[in-house]
Amino acid sequence: DESIWATRRVLRQRLVEEVRRRLRESWLQRGVSDAGLGWIEEVFDPDVLTIGFARRVPSYKRLTLMLRDSELVRSRIVFLPDYDMALAHFLVAGADVWLNNPLRPLEACGTSGMKVSLNGGLNVSVRDGWWDEWYDGGNGWEIPTADGVADPSRRDELEASALYELIAKSVAPLFYDRGADGVPAGWIEMVRHNLRTLGPLVQADRMVGDYVRNLYAPAAQASRALAAGSRSAARDLADWKRRVREAWPSVHVEHVETEGAELSLGSRLNVRVVAALGGLSTDDVCAEVVYGRAADDDEIIDPGYVTLTPDEGDFGGAAHFTGSVELGRPGPFGYTVRLVPKHPLLAGRAELGLITYPDAPAGMTNGDLR
């Protein structure tokens, strides 16, 4: 813990020195004499919690959300213009906390926070972009959102207040809760958890590997299959896509049933789905069970999926699918079902951008799955 904390202080010190250098350079360019800039040596402090952020200025990024209380941030914030790779080097390494407060759900990704994670910094962010996928409640903090508030100004006011409260009551106390050795053990444990959980995920080689396995290779395989087929293969695929898109508004899940042994590790949950396919067949539509650990709001975290098998027979126009899920993870468990288009020449299940979930939640949670 002491070595991690010492390293973090060195990185924070380098950021503070770079901030002071850039400030001095900026004021000298404005014609202020060096003798009048002694105050710059007191700007920031390597022993004080340092929050960083870097963003473009479209309105949804909400550049000034943290400035709504001017008295609270007066003399505690520095604007550094001309953000570039050189400045990013100091910011993403030296910031203890990386702030991201976009207007949910407009954030595309938010990759700067990923770089901070690899440097031992922690994220404080709205659950949007990458943070919505990988935040687990222990690798940083979630800024509460006021999604249901229609008035933009009121929404910003509420979320700015939530941000101030989060920093004051959760982030800062953990940072300054030092032991006899001067090290904040709780903070360092969160840093360790952050590196364990996010470290393998935010690296570029993981991203490129996912693209290759999940998109590029299947697309290349589908392209080769089309090229090797008859002249009408591409036309047939285009006709199939048109037919599926036209029918999809009528595709829906009618009923979900589950049965099986008492929920325990290693047992299986049997699932049966009844679906209306809008004139399509089970050759055109795939039914899947999506399952995983359930969060407090019943959202499924780190989901897996199992493809259900279509049942043969005449069911009066409805389609029946069955299958099972092995309960292999301890803790709260949740599941749902979904319908997606299916064709051997699709590059992936998401190619058409079509998916159907039950109108009512099909899942369940069990807080004592052991």
C-alpha cells in the first residue's frame, strides 16, 4: 500500500508542477512580469485530492456542470487550454479522480477515463458510455442522474448538487482517511480493485481482439460465403433482410416459463418461451436467455447468453423455444429472454439492429444463490 501511495503522490506532484508551469507561461504571454507570479507556486498541492477532466465543448458534455456553485470552486480550479497528448500524459496519470458528467445517454464512450484507470486513478462519472458497462460499485463512483426531469436547467441543478454531495461525503473522506503510516488503506484497496477489474478490459489489445473475433472475422466469413454462392445469394439475403424488417414490429415474446431445482450453484434453470413471430419462422428468429449477476436495480451485469432450441410441432401460429441455464455464479442472479434475427450469412446478431424483449421483465433475482 505504501509503495502504491508513494507512486500516486509522485504522479500527482508531476501534474501539479506541469499545471504551475503552464499557468506561468500563460501569464507571461499576457505581459505579466515574473515577479508578480509568485502566487503560482501555491496553486494546487500534491497532498490534496486532485480531480481532473478533459472534454470537448458540445452541450451534452456539460463542461461547466461542476461550476454551478461558484463559491465552492473559487480558487480551486484551473483551466488548461490547448489540451493535447503532452498535457494528457500528466492529467491521466496525476489525477486521483477523473470526472465525467455528460447528459445521459448521449456519451459515446469516454476513453479518457479508461487511461486514468490504468494509471491507478478512480472514476467519478455518470452511468453512461463505457462507465455504464463496467462500473461495478467498487471501482469508482456513480454520479446520480435525474433522467426523468424534463427541464434541462433543473436537471443540471440536481445532478450538480448530487456531484458535490458525492465528492464531499464519499470520495474526499475515503481519500483523507489515513492510517498511522499516512496511507489511506480504503482508497488504495479501491485502486487495487479498479486495476484488477478494469485493467484487463480497457486495454487496446482487448478492444482490437473483440473487434476481430466478434465483427471482422464473422463479416469476412459471411463475405466469402456470399462470394462462393450462386449469383442470387446476395439478392436472396437482401430480400430476407427486407422481409424480416417488415415483419419485426409484429415479433414479440408472449410468455416465459421457468422450472427446475431449488436455486443453488450447479443447478439448472429450465426456460420455455412462447413467441409470436409475425409470419417469420424459427429459421429466421433466434430466442436467447440472457443471464448474469443482478445489480440492485435488477440490471444484469456482465451477462452471458444461451441459445434456446425451437420445439417442433403446430402450436397454433406461436413458436415455442426451450433450453436451460446453468447457475454457476454465486450471489444475486437475474435473467431475461430476447428474440433476434437469425441467418447463416449475417456477420453478427446485431447486424440488423433488431431485438425484442418481453413487455414485462422476465427475470428474477435471488440474493442467496450459493
